[in-house]
Amino acid sequence: LMDLSMVRDFLKTLEPKFSFYYVGKLDAKKDNSLGIYNLKRNGGPQIALGGLGATKTLNKKISLLIHGTKNNAETEKLAIALYESLLKTNVDVIGAYDVCMIGLLCDGPINVGNDDNGVCEYVIEIEIYYQKKED
């Protein structure tokens, strides 16, 4: 199955570039960071009749946390730039998997307010449909 480190490596190829990329936990919450998390409402894999061997396409739901700066306008622009980059991407491969589609689960970045230090944060939710590469 696709893991978050594979997704992180893919996101590093997109614009905008972040100073820090975190998987699963945003340590020390440094400005201009991108946190990559499994989406909590992830309902589990959809397995075809016949089990995993008969299942051709899987999906992974992910939450991206943009931890910007104390300037909301600047952070919003950063979040919109990432959202637009995801809209335009034509990635074929992430890790060991062929990508069928990347779906954006919201109509734009979601403002989730400021952290305890006043840094603005936005979330983008995505879903990646993928298949294991054919040998």
C-alpha cells in the first residue's frame, strides 16, 4: 500500500516549495511547513470481491496541513498555490505505484485558524487513486 513518505516525496516536486515537510506529525511547528497526514475519516480500503489480489485500484485519502506564517494573506496565497499545483499535476507515478487520479476533496484550501503561536494554517484534503505497477 502507498505510504505517506511516498506522498511527501511527490509533494516535494510541486510548487510552492516548503522549508519543511513532515509526515504524521508537525514537530516544533516551524513556519513554512507542510504536514502530511492520513485523513481521519479514511474509511479503509475498498477491496473487490475475491480479495486484494482481485483489486486493481486502491485509494489513499490524505490531509495536507499548510503551516504558514502569522500573515494570513501570505499563508492563504501559499495554500492556494499548492491547491492549484495539485489541480494541474499530471503525475504518473508515486513511489512504486501508477497514479490513476488525484482528486481534491474540497473546493479550495480550508482555513483552520491560527495555532497557539498565531501562525495561520490551512488544510487541503486529497484522494489518490493508484495501482501497483505492472511487472
